[in-house]
Amino acid sequence: MTSTAPQGRSAGKFHLAFIFNFTPDDWQGPFGTGGSPWDGKFHTEVAQALERACFDYVIVEDKLMVPESYGGSAEAALKQAMVVPKHDPVPLAVAMGVATSRLGIVATLSTLAYPPFMTARLSSTLDSMLGGRFGWNIVTSAEDLAAQNFGLDKLPPRDVRYEMADEYVDVVKQLFASWDADAVVLDREKGVYADHTKVRPIHFKGKYFQVRGPLNTVPSPQHRPAFVQAGASPRGRAFAARNADSIIAIANGVEGMKQFREDVRAHAKDQGRDPDTIKTLFCVTPVLGETEQDAREKQARMVSSPQFIQDILAQTSALTEIDFAQFDLDEPLPRRLETNGEQGSLDQLQQWGSGKTLRELVIDAAGGLVSSVDLVGTPDQVAERMGEVMEEVGGDGFMITTPLLRLNRRYIAEVTDGLVPALQRRGLTRSAYTPGNTLRQNLLEF
């Protein structure tokens, strides 16, 4: 490869992460486990496979409601297991962390659902239990139905949610800092476990939160766990650039990826951060086959099926709280749609001005609304393309997903035992972890 990468491109390697839900697997497919993954064993085995492939981290996504947007009821969501059922990510994070030793484990904790003190305490505890491998995926929640499970009639506007989240993260950071790194002295002779002069209240009083502190957990190996965030709107990008160690991004093609990363880096500079300390990982859903024709036929079968189209629309309705059942599949969308929910998911689907029918828009969203760039072919072809894309974009890596975030064993094997070795042979991803690194250190390694 040539060395014409944009500023900030680390030499050679890029990062890999993986995202899934604590939901049923691909329960209707031939490689599903039967739809009963609730003991966590299947997802834990996936984490072990990702660790063998030297991924930076795995992230467990989360939602806090039963969707009712598509068709005006919960029928489609429950019938097809779209967004629901979904179990709590924290116990699964513990199980995956105990079953692995190097892989970063990131759990989604909503600023809507958890008081700041509880998020800080839970994150600190998990980071200690996992030896410095925990990350917090910061979400504000984007559904009125979720808000109604926590005493609200509806969500605040997006900009207000981010304003609240900025203050929330400030509180959490101050709680982590309420213990000095050397506060625990373990002096047996003097009978002192912790030096009380190195633990202090924070007395935080803001516009939205009031927290006395201090945290009642000891400093964890990272002291502050890794922060992960997905922000597609301009306000969301600014929030991510201010707070995140790693950003989950969805973009339209290589140019969209490049623009997103450059925008985030500019925001980071404006806020006094070194842009190279923020790793933007672009969501992709590779479709792999023994030959390119095999892979393209597999993709075509998947995206053209009536069930896939309905599932995509039901999922998008849940994320955006727009009822896509009201629109004719074989007509363009009648107007540009807006939402107080996940604007990025909506923009990724609607491609306003393209003139495509809704059916064509869904087929274009072949990866389940999370493909930033088309990756279809043999493992070697896809690996080569991923390297080319990263060289042009400038970094920093990929967040690999599954169609509709549904796992199956075959797909995991294709990625970890097919695609990743092809990447490693090209020197594009790590083939071993650096001993002793925490999650944040692994992210900063290159």
C-alpha cells in the first residue's frame, strides 16, 4: 500500500471491534442455536472467538423498551424478535469478561436509566473485576417508550439530551477522580487500608444533577474505564469528540467515512484533545463466501427476501419511532423524515433525494442499516478492500456487525477464522495482544 494516508493514520494496522445484542440469535436460520441464549453461553463463546482473533473489544448494545412503532403495535417486534426480547448487558459483560483475559468488554449504560453515581460505581467495579478491560458505551436513549419506563412522558429534544449527557459525563469523571490513584496504601503495620486524605467528596451541583460523592469503590486498573459513544448528528459528534476514546460511526461510503472522521477530529482539536487519541470505528457487515459470486448470491438472497425487508423496517421504526408500515414499499418516501430518535439510522435508510423506492432503500441497506461501505467477496478480497478503505479514510478501524445484529455461529467463524487471518497476513490488524495492556492502552497502541 502507498503511504498517502490523511493526517493521523497510524502506520499499518487498524482496530477491530464487534457489536451485538443480548437477544435471540439468528433463530430462524440454519445455523441458529434454537433461540434460547439466555444463559449467556453462546454470547460468551462468541467473545472467546473474538479474543482469539485479537479484537480490541466487543460491545453489547441495549434498548430499554418494547417497540410499538411499526404498524402501531408490538406485534412485529415480538413476532420476529426485533429489538425485543433483549436482556441486560451488564451480567453478560461479567460472564464474557470472566471467560476471556485480553478482550475489551463494553456494556451499554443509558444516561436515562442509571444515576451518575451508579454508572461510575458499576463501571469501576467491572473494570476491577476484568483487570482494566471494561468500557462504557454512553447512550442517551432515543425512544419515548423508553422514557416512559423511567417516569417521563417523552424524551427531551436531542440537543437537551446531549446537554444533560455532557453534565452527566462530567459528574462520572469527577467521581472516578474522587479517589487518588495511590489512595489505597494497605499499611499492615499502621492498620491503614486507605488514606482518607486522598478520598474526597465532589459536591457536584449542576443544571441537571447533584451528587455529593465520593465514589465508594477503589480506583480500578484504568481508573477511568474506556468511553465509547455513537453520535451521528452534529451535536452527537461534538459530544463524542469531547468524551469518547472510541466512536462507533455509520457513514455512506468512503467519502462519508472520511468526512465523518475529519469532522470528529476537528471537534476534538477545538476542545483541546489530541485527535489521535480518539479511535473512530466504522460499522460494516461483511458478506463472505468461498468465491465472490458465492458471496454476492448470498447477499442477494438475504436482502431481497420479504422477511428481511419487513425486519429492517420494523427495526428502523423501533429506532426512529416512525411507522414505516404506513409507506408503500414500491414508492419513494413521500417526504423527508425527521425524528427525535436515532437520526443516523434514519438518514442511512432514507437517502433523501435519491428517488429510490422504499424497497430499494431497504435493499441498499443490505447490512441491516450498519454498512458504511460494501464488503462482499472472499475473505482475501474483503481484507484487501478493508485495507484500501482505511488507507483512503485515514483510520482508525472497523466495527463489525451482523445483519440486524443477529448472531450465528457460521458468521462468527467466517469473520474470526476467515476474514481476520486474511487481515493479519497483510499486517492490517494485530495478531497478538501486547502483554499487560488495558482496553484504553490497546486502543492507543496504533
